Amino acid sequence: MTVREALNTAIEEEMLRDESVFVMGEEVARYNGAYKVTKGLLDKFGDKRVVDTPITEMGFAGLAVGAALAGLRPICEFMTFNFAMQAIDQIVNSGGKTYYMSGGNVPCPVVFRGPNGAASGVAAQHSQDYCAWYGSIPGLKVVSPWSAEDCKGLLKAAIRDPNPVVFLENEMLYGVSFPMSQEALSDNFLLPIGKAKVEREGTDVTIVAHSKMVTHSLEAAEALAKEDIKAEVINLRSIRPLDIDTILKSVKKTNRLIIVEGGFPAFGVGSEICAQIVEGEGFDYLDAPVERVTGADVPTPYAANLEALSFPDTPLIVKVAKRALYRTN
Amino acid sequence: MFRHLGRRAASCTARKRTYSEFKHGNLPHSHSPITTDLEFFNSVRPDGQQIPTYRVLDSVGQPIDGSTVPEIDESFARKLYETMMLLPTLDTLLYSVQRQGKISFYHGEEATVVGSAAALSPTDEVLGQYREMGVLLWRGFDLDSIMSQCLGNKEDKATKGRQMPVHFGSPQHHFHTISSPLATQIPQAAGVGYALKRDPERRGKDCAVCYFGEGAASEGDFHAGMLLASTIPSPTLFIVRNNGFAISTPSSEQYYGDGIAARGPGYGIDTIRVDGNDILAVLGAVREARRRCVQQGRAVLVESMTYRVGHHSTSDDSFAYRARQEVEDRKKVDNPVSRLRLFLESRKWWSDDEETELKARLKSEILTAFKRAENLSRWELKELFSDVYGGDEPWNLREQREELGELLKKYGTVWEPWKKEREKFSGSGDEFLS
């Protein structure tokens, strides 16, 4: 099943299950969504529950927040999270804080979803990763899934969650197929938000990644295995709450940690994980410096050769993993 | 300026023509007639004509010629007046005791807030800015609750002491929690309206009501919210208080067009401008606006022209940007409270004695409520960490609570400043010590 189909199935199943769930955003209905994630939903559920909106992120994100405060469960699609900056006040200040500010009186069960991070050839203003932005806000839950199974289980959980969830997909993964377990095909398949998954066990170095970087990290682990290095790959799945326990457990075993992400290095997910590990008992288990493998600290360039240089790839992860093992410079 | 009332409808077009005059037909798929006249139109008109203002009472509280006095009986009218009187009295007290606090105050906007509140159904969902305490008072949110919220004590059920003063909220009173960033409530109101339309129990019965000032209407959220409420039609009633100033910025610097009302037609929204210092005009206009809104399931815009006699907030000294004399003059002319009082007196619904009695009673009730609230302790300390998330609590909150517990165990009973501080919380923070 492709990631796109998994997301589509998750939305459909939850809309069948709960009348208060509806999906809205630019071109989600008649056009089936800019990336076809909402394909066929208009035909199945009608225009009352699959709502095309005008092109105003602050407007429709605000409508989604209002509808959630009034008891509905909106799924608000952004054509890309790069455009959601125009709506970030609604997501952060209203979505993320109202439950607390209202003394626990008013929940805001909304899902903001859409592609996040770099795609291909779309330059600086379409290529940013927002994990760190939303991940810093108490009151928001932030998910960055990788596989089809992740997408299905986590999106369903996000829709049922009583809190606002920022669901950060990756455009490059939409068409990628993953095997689905029998369990994952069930319409009651949920994955817990806030729990990472060890995708590959190993004893020599821990590689933590999320979203598309999980693909590269697994490839890197495969390459490392050929040199008899057993890398453990952790698919983060959730950015907030962050499953630091799973990472710590792995570090205790491997004594080495690298974190791979498609975002900028500064104040990023990798920085946060590194800080949490070295601040606590993890520090005593480290046999090498923690390293972050991230996007370059420049606005993403358009030219294909420069763009390729701007983001981590498999060989780079291999190299940094070996550096953690003092096998290379 | 009111002689044009009734004769000219609010219109952005400079010339009036019927379709039959246009011999060239219409633009395809449209009702736009083809014209050969190279003509521009604008809400700012060469003849200076502006959108008319709906009014019922003159400046001495008498119905003006040809006006329609909205249906009200004596007890309703008296409740209007008492609620109006309550607002400035409450303000004066909060202002003087909280000079450093962020308590907004409301002189000059009593009629708009109370008059519109009285025109609504008690179950209409209200999304306010932060000058709409009158709506809550009208709906029976009591003085104790007001004071508790402003002081953030343990009876502040609206926010548990987490919100700034006057940032009320009460699901029971269908009043949404106030959001500080300006205008965010406007698109949210479109969402609340959408939810009401989706609810078979409330469709055709309730509407979402959104208050904001003319300054907030400069925010992108205003335009987005109006657009959303009109394109995804929902029963959403927008009430803009145009008090002439966004903090210190006069409305002449806030917009060049004909106020906020001129923008309604741009979004295909039924719009009316009303004299915001005339409570009966506000009542009548909002009643009709609400009727349209609920019946048609579409947005309606009411622009209420007021004058903020007070400062923007306690952190503002408005005499720095406007003349003291101007404010004094406006207090006397068209004073919304005295206009209603004169109206009530002319109907023999009010007397000097009652006025004296009311003033004394309000003052004493407010003082009693304030003193009571002042002596109440805060919420329990553990509430610092609750309600960040619904459902299961993430580890980071648990960890912070435990960390505070460790610190309290270490210093909370031996270090004087913390011992003292603990006493201010309900339960003295004991929940951390056991």
C-alpha cells in the first residue's frame, strides 16, 4: 500500500466511524487534493464533509480551529506546510493553547496535515521542515510518519486524539509502497502518538530518523552491515511527545548516537534529542560525540545539483555512523 | 447627515441604472452588464456621501421621526439600563484597584455590547475580543465570576488563573475563551457557525456571533474570516465596534474607505451601520441582523459607531493622542447611558430615586464581590501542569511536576519566601509534599 492510499484509507475509515470528522482545505474535494490524498472522499461523503476552501491559510485554519472548539473534528489539509506559516498563529496560539487557557473547559481536536520538508526542485519557500517549529509548542502533538503503516495508524490516532495534532507528511513518500501487516489493514488499527519504533535492531550505533530520512537510514544500516557494523535504526514517528526513552534504551546498548533529519541544523529535532541525551544519564553511556546529520544551513536552492548537496543522503549517513565508530574521519 | 436615510440605500456604485438600460447585454456567465462608460466606483465618493447610520433615539433619548422603537417592555428595558450602568461602575473599580493590571475599560461602548447581547439568543455562540464583558453579564455570568477571573483565584473556572484579566470564557454561557492575538476569533467564528449549521439540533436556531474592533478589521484574519463565512456559508454574525481608535491609532489612519461596513458588500454579506451610542438602534439592528443570519444561514455584518470615552486599557494614556476636551464633549453629547435613561424616564420606567439606589447598589455589590475575590486563594499549584493535553499525560509534564515536587520537598517547608508563596495556593502546595 502506498503512503497516499494509507492516508486516504485512514481518513475514510475515521469519517465512517465518526460523523463529526470532516476534511477541508484547498482543492480537497472536487480536485481530490493537490496530492490526491483525499481522492474519492467527496463522492463518498458529500460536500458537507469534504469542503473546498478559498486560498487563505489563516482563514481556513481559523475555521478549522473554530469548528473544533465548537465540537467537530476537522482534518485541515495544507497544500504544503510551507504555506501554513500564514496560519501559524491559529495553530499555535489558538489551537495549541486554548485547552489550557480555558481551564480545561474547551478541547480543540483538530488535525492539521499536509506535506512537510523538502520535496524536489521546489526551492527555498517550498522546502522547509517544520518539525522543530511545532515541536517546541506545549499543547500541540506533532507527528512525522514514514511508512504506510505509520501513516494509517498515526493519522487515525491523530483524528481520534482530543488535542490538536500537526501531522507532517512527506511529498516524496506519497507514492512509495510499503508492506502492510494484516493488523494494519484493520479499520481499528491505531498507533500510539509519542512512541518511536525500532525499525532495525543493532548493537553498534543508534541512528534516529523521522520521515523520509528513515529510508536513507535503513539503506545506510544495510550498507554498514556489509562492513559488519550493526546499526540500530529508530523511526521517531512522533516529534512531540518525543519518545526519548526508546532512544535512551538504544544508546545504552550502542553507546553511539547520530540523528538524521531533513530540517535545518539549528534548534532542530536533532539538537533537542542530543540535548536530552547528554543532559541525563545517557551522557555516561556515550563513547563518541553525538552527531546531527541535517539539511544544510542555507535556504534550499532550486538547482538540482545544489539541492542534492543540501540534504543528507545514504552515503553521508554511512560516513557519519562510521565516524561515531572511529572508523573514518 | 441623516436626511438621506431611507432615500438612498448603502451602495458602492456611483450611478444607478437598471439592466435594461444596458443595450450591450451581460458578460457571459454573469449578471454584469456590458457598458461603454469608462467609470470607476469607490466607497469614498466624490460627493462625500457615506453609508447611512441607523438610529432610533435622538441625543436626548426621544425616538426620532419615522424611527421604529424595537419591541421592549419595562423589565427588559430596565435590565438593559442596569447592565449598562454596571459596566462603567465595574470598570472604575477594576481600574483603580488594578492600575498596573491589564483591565480594559468600556466607557462609551456599553450600548453596543449590551444592546447587541440583548438582541441575541442566550445560546448563540459568542466569540469576543475583550470588551464584551457586557455580553456575559447580560447572560448571568455573575460579579463573583468576573472578579475571580480578573484576580485569577480558585473560583476562576473560566481559565484557572491562566489567562490575562478580562480574558473570560464560559461554555455554560456560550462564550468562547478570549484570545489575545487580534482578530483570530473572526475566522474561528466562521468555523463555529459552520459547526452550528452541521448540528441538526441547532441549525436554524443559533448563530455564531463575533465581536471585534475596527482596528482588528485591519488584520488579515478579518478578511479571511469574512471570506470564509461567505464562501462556506454559515450563520455567523459579525459585530464590529468602530470606536474611532485602535489603541492610539485613529480610524482615519486605520482605513481610507468608508469604515468597515463598506467591506461587507465586497464579500456579499448583508451589512448595516448603526449608531453605537443608541442602544435601541443597536438592539433593533442586531435583532434583524440575527434573524437574517439564522434564517438564511449566511453571514451578516453590523458596524456599530461608538466613541471610546476611556483609555484603551490601563496601560494607555489616551490624552497623549487626543484632546481632553474632545473626550469631555463626547461624554456629554450622545452619551449612550443618558440617552437610554432619558428614554426610560419619558416612559415613566425610571426615576431619580431609582438612579441613586442603583448606583449605590452596584457600587456596593461590586465592592463586596471584589473584597470576597481578593481573599480567595489561588488554584492548587498542581494545576500549573494540568490541561496542557487532554487524554493521557505525556512524560514531559509528569517530569516537570516531579521536579517541582522535589524542589518543594527540599525548600518549600524551610525557605521563608517559598513557605509564604505556598500559602497563596489552595492546599498550600501540599499535594507536592506528600
